[in-house]
Amino acid sequence: MTAGAVAGEAVGAWETVVGLEVHCELRTETKLFCGCRNAFGEEPNTNICPVCLGLPGSLPVLNERAVEYAMRIGTALHCTVVPSVFHRKNYFYPDMPKDYQISQYDLPINIDGRLELPGGKEVGIVRAHIEEDTGKSTHVGGGGRIHEAAHSLVDYNRAGVPLVEIVSHPDLRGADEAKAYVEELRAILVATGSSDGKMEEGSLRVDANVSVRPAGSQELGTRCEIKNMNSLRSLGRAIEYEVARQIALVESGQPVVQETRHWNEADGQTHSMRSKEEAEDYRYFREPDLVPLEPSAEWVAAVAAALPPLPAERRGRVAAASGLDAGADAVVTVVNLDLDPFVTAVAGVRGNAELAVRRLANEVAASVDQARHLDPDAFCRLIQMEDRGELSTAQARTVLKELLAASGSGRGATDPAAIAAGLGFEAMADDALGAAVDEVIAANPAEWARYCEGEDKLAGLFVGQVKRATQGKADPAAVSALLRTRRQSGG
Amino acid sequence: MTGPGGAIAADVRAGRRTARDVLEDHLGRIEGREAEIHAFNRVLADEARSAAGEVDRAVAAGQDPGPLAGVPVALKDNLCTRGIPTTCSSRILDGWLPPYDATVVSQLRRAGAVIVGKTNLDEFAMGSSTENSAFGPTRNPHDLSRVPGGSSGGSAASVAAGFSALALGSDTGGSIRQPAALCGVVGVKPTYGLVSRYGLVAFASSLDQIGPFATTVADAALLLDAISGHDAMDSTSLPGEVPSAAAGLDQGVEGLSIGLISELMNADGMEPDVLARCRQAADALTAAGAKVDEVSVPAVAFGVTAYYLIAPAEASSNLARYDGVRYGLRVPGTDITAMYGATRSAGFGAEVKRRIMLGTYALSAGYYDAYYGKAQRVRTLIVRDFEAAYERFDVLLAPTTPSTAFEIGAKTGDPLAMYLSDVCTIPSNLAGHPAMTVPFGGGDDGLPIGVQVLAPALGETVMFRVAATLERAALGQAGPDRPGETAP
């Protein structure tokens, strides 16, 4: 079996190979090398000082909390935390105050990790290193590029904000896997408390190294680095476009040129930024203003011990409670939205955890902001009411929406029974439902006989008739259960 | 032996003299000779009068202004002073006002010192003669046709001319010790990390150290002890206990083992009169009870070569920020790249450009290992060879410079000859070890000669023991007058 067949994303005879470089801003109180506040969206050039402006004579002092966050990320990605040093990456750009970036080069803090996608695939992590962010340039006029701009504005609030860059092996086999990787990585970053993972605010930035090769080949093709994707959707689109472009080149006998390419969201294409020959020589050398970073074994162990449960582990718990697959979309959604404590709560009262997962992944996920205020007990009672057939599916959904709205706004009833009563949803007592079922069976003897002989699809007919007979109050799941019981007991 | 700085502080603290009075004496000397010497980029007469007034008010109010009460101190103009131009003697910093004081400047203010001015230097501290200044050369107070050495030539000249009792400089490859020797004063490069570099405009970060100039060893100890110690703003600042320089002053050298570094005694261009003074110094130490022997420290022979790769490499990065975007000089260009080029072409002098290019080349892909990488390995060898020597010797001795002060213009056309004037001082920077120069008589031309005492890391106390002993011995030597002492 070829790698392409495994991945299932080979385009014809070609296999897509993707490696990702993800920059993640750390949510420390202060910047990486000075005491300025690390905050997004403030008045430009207000969180600045001699150090993050790189004024003559200023010196960097490493933020210990940033190191701790970096170690959390490394540990969560199963990396080894090793002694490391900082290097200077030298290049000129107006938003970089010192005209060099303090980064880590050949000796990064975290090495050799892995990330497991919800579907089970393992993606190798080369490294996760610490570096400082640049300021933010706004080029006015000239199509937004610096050389054509009428003038440029620079906001140095972001200069010196701590970043961790996470570099994957080229283990991803297409746009969908790349997106799944970023989603899972984002969930891990958020779970560790190191980052807020907001792609739209730029606190999570993804560059993709994309190449193609004949399906079954073990050699890597010539890669292009794609930049400027600011959403998961554009990441997927950019990879798909780039793969098609490279296949078209190779199939027409032209070489792929190793270069950096810029994704243009508007025209849906990648455009050449600079070739390998034009690439900067960054003249890396050890940052003499900082001392080597050698976290003690005790510190590394303490960070690992304090790490909260990670998404994979939490999905495992939800799966165990609900009987669903750990990689099921609903389970992934529940964990990524931090809704799994509700599953735990339902399981804790021996409720129907599978039903809880369905409600959470659908109705609750759609109003996730309101869900922050949802009382787990109220949610448990609602699931129990639905599970016992006291509410039909439709009724339960309605009650849940009311419950979410009331929880989010702080107005209205937050007791599901009270909401149901207020909506006129009378609880269907089990014996009343049983009677309705028996009536429908009696009215359709031929169909019942066929159902009893194993024609399962006829269950729908009975459920429909029971619902009609009860003006929609009957819960289909409860009716189905009753039908099965009646059949097993011989009708 | 109390120096003039220590005497001033004692008098001012005791109320015997006012800081204003002391200051006016020094301003008077500046008035008299600054026009011909050009030690300063800027004399801070008003600020100094105000600071001296505060010291006097504190004394009058019964408070102790500190160990440097009322002592006039000059600052090399690469030390940041809040709201006061800090030029590095470069056009590129035109108009820039630092929004903060260097740590050493804050320490001086807290100790009661009176800052009299910002002294001239080779641009960004790159040079050995103070001729590479955008504002013109400084002249040696002993002979106006000669250079004062460099790069801290203005600070050396200020102390030698009596413009200030003390001065601070920075020493990356000898920039304190070489001008101190050529101007006949004491100059100290402390252990790397002993004095905070925060606010020192960087030349080569792994080599730069701030240190004192003084007319006596005791005054140098007074100033060094006032600025030593850990600073949280400098990650390379050493934690832990700080060696006391003053503690060594009266201990003598009885029982110490002192090694004369063969490779530096025999260095290229070493003048016989300088060598003779160094040997006399060794004899004086023997007479004072030390055991002196020659010692080989082989790797120091490669010091200049390694230094001129490492220092320019770091400088090429440290000086990248002077790009016309945020502060200092900006020469307009048609686009950002043109603006960078025009600004840096106009803003930097020839020597700075030479070193930026050298350093950029040394760090380039494909050349890194052959140049920068190899230079770093040489540096490791130098440390190793020094450590081997310090297993047998408490301190080492060497000339500070190969010759006395040379004529202005003599070496400006020959950068290599200029670089070689630091052959004796560079090894200590590469090793991160302390070293200091003490005036020890004069040369055949009547100009001052310095002898250098080198010590292991944090060996300041023993270094000052030897320096103080040499100073006492030097009083018996025929030497040049101190120009400052002939004034009022």
C-alpha cells in the first residue's frame, strides 16, 4: 500500500506533501524581553520602552513565564525540553526595531515531538522554539506592498511579543490533514493556557511548505513556502491551489522553483515573493546579550506535572463515557469548545452521555458563548428528561435553546422543567406512551407481523403514527425502545 | 593612598569644601585647555552646577550624598544620559536624546558624583586614537601633536588634563587601558559582567565592559566599587558576591606569584623603552616581595586576529538598527532600501563601515565556520591558556601598549597598524578577564608608559593589590608630569 493510498488525498498520480510552520503568540502579561504589556488592539505605540524599541544601549532580559509557556507547549507536543541558546536573525525591515530578531536557531528549547490527529495519524514535530514578534506595518498606497507604498506606518506594540514557532515534519498529505493539524494544534495550545490561538487576530499564524511527488515515491519534491493564510479556510484553499499549480508545472515538463509564495485571498492564487537565490542570508550567530537557557530538571518536571488534560485525553474520556469514537466529529467539537465537562456531569449522574454529546455538539455548540453560563445540573436534568421520554427530541431542543438564552442573558428560567411547563410541553408519562404504542400496533397488525419478522424499517411507520397520535409529544427514541420491547416480549 | 577623587569626596562629605567649589575649579581647567585638547563632545556645565548644588544641599541638610560626593566625573559619549545627547561621536545619532540613563549613570548620580560632560571617542568605540570621531580628534594633554589613544581618548584626556577627577570609558579591545596608558593615567577593564552594560551603546556585546579612569589606583578602586554589582537589566551581569577593588589597596604583594607574559613582551612593534619599563615594574614587584617569572600564554598571539572577526561580526548586527526609521539621521531615498543606503552611507564614518563590512562577511553563509566559528574557537583557547597560567600565577604582567602615544595622523592610513596597537589588551576582552593599566614612568620621548596587570575572572582584589604596589614603586621612577597637577 502506498503512502498516497493511506492518506487518500493523492491527486491522480500525485501525492501532496505538506509541512507546517505555526507561529503562536504566548499570552504572557508582558513581552519576551521587557516589562511592556503584551496586549492586542491597543492604541499604536503605547506599549513600548527602550528595550522593545531596540534603542541604543538597551538589553534584553528573558521573560521566565514565556519560557514556562514554551515548555508547556513542548511538553504537550511530546517534545524533549533541552538546554538551548538564542541567536540573532539579521535582516532589515522597518517593523523590526533592532534590524535583527532574537530567535532560536540550531539549539531550540523543544525538539523531537509529535502530534496525534483525532483520526489517529501521528505528525512529527521537528521543534518548537521561542522568538520575539516584530512590530506591525501598514503600507499606505501602492497596493499595500512596502516598495510601492506612499508611506508606511509601524506599530511597535507587537514588537517583542513572545512567540513559539512550531515546525512539523512534512508528514501531512493534503489540505484536509493540514487543517486538522492546525485545529488540533490550536486546541492543544489553548488547553495548555499558553495561547489564545486566535487566527483572526494573528495570534496564530501558519506558513505551509508544499510539494508534490509521484504517488508511492519516498523522495520529496521541490517545495514552496506559502505565506499569508489568515484562516483555516484560506490555508486549505492555498494548499489546494498550490498543489494544482505544481502538478500542472510538473506534468507540462517544467520544474517547480523553490521559493516563497504569497497567498492572495482575493484572487485565490499564490504569487511568487522571492526565490531561493534571492533569499536573505540571515547571518545567524549566538545572541551575546543573553545567557544560555538551561531549565532545571525540577522546573521541567513541574511544568509537565501541572499540564492540564490535553484534547486527546479529554476526547478519550468523552468517548469512554458516551460509547462514541474518540475521533468522531461530535466528540472533537465538544472538546475543542471546552464542553466536555458537561459530558462528565451527565455521566456522573448515570445519564445518557451519548445524548449529551449530541446536544452539546449541535445546539450548545451553536451558542457556545451562552454555554459559558450554562449550569451543568440544569443541562443534566434536561438530558434526563429527554432520555426518559418526558420530552421529545424537538421539545428538548426547544427547551435547551431557551435554557441557553436564559443562562447567557441572566434573564428567564434556568430550570428545564419550568421552561418545558412554560412552553406547554406536558410530560408524556411512560404508561400513556405505552398505551399509544399499543393502539398503533393494534391498528396495523400486518405491518406489526412483518416488523416482528425482522423488517426493521417498518419501525419508522409506527413511530410516525405514534407521533401523530400524540400530537408530536412522543419522543421517537422512546417509541423505538417501546417497539423493540414489545417485539422481544412477543408482541 | 587617597587620590584626588577620594579627597574631594571626603572633603565634601565633611563639609570642608563645597561641590560647587570643586566643580568650578574643574570647569575653570576645562575653560583653560578644552579648546586645544577637545576631550568633550559636550560639557554639561549647567547640569553639573545643578547636581553639585544638590550635593551641597544634602550635606547642609546633614545627609550623606554618597561615596563620590561632589566628585566631577566625565562620561564617554556612548553611555546613555536621559535627555542629554548621546552621540557615540557619530553623525548617525544626530538629534537623538536617550529617554533613559545607563545603569552606571544612575549609580554615579546615587553616589553623589557630578557629571561634567560627555567625552569624545572613536565613532562607536571603533579605533585606538580617537581620530575616528565625527567631531574631530582629541589631543593628548601631554603633547598636543599626539593622539590620546582610543577609543575612550576623551575620557583619558579629561582625567589627564584635570578636567574631571574621574571618568568612565568602555573597553572592548583595550579602549580604556590603551588611552589610559598613553595619557599617563590609571585605567581598568573589569571582569566581563561585573559592571552593567545597560545603557552602554553596544559595539561588540560579548567584549564590551565599562570601567574607570583615574589619576590614582585608589581613585580607580573608588569608582569601580561604586559601579560594580548585579543589574537585573543586563542578563550577562554576574550574580553573586562582588570583589572589592579597594580591599586590595593596602595589602601589598608579599608572597604573590606574578607571570610576565612572554608572547606580549615579544609582540610585534614592541618598543624597547616600553619593554624596559615593564621589566622595571617586574623588578619592583620582586623587590616588594612577589615572585616574578616569565610565562607563556601561547594563544594570546592569535588575539588580534580573532578579535577582528568577533568584534566586527557583533558590531555588524549591533549597528544595524541605525537605519533612519526611528531616530537619528535620516537621508531620504526613493524607497526604503535607498533610504537605508543613503542614511548609513552619510551617517557612518569609514572605520565603522569597514568593520560592518568585515563583520557581515565573517557571518555570511558559507564563511561562518572559517571565520566567526574559528575565531570563537581561538577565544576558547585563549581562556584555556590563561586558566593554565593562573594555576601557577596569581596575576600576570604585560605592557599595555607597544609604544607611547603616536603622532596624530601617523596610523590613520594603515588600519592594520592601528589594530596592532591593541595587541596587549585584546586577550583580556576575549577571555572576559579583568585587566588594568598603571602609569610606570616615561618613554625615551618623555611620554607616559603604562604597565598592565591581568587577573583571572573576578580577581579584581588581587589585581588592585599589584596595581597599588606598582603605583608606589612608580613614584620613584622618572616620569612625565601629570598635566592636571600643574594647574591651580
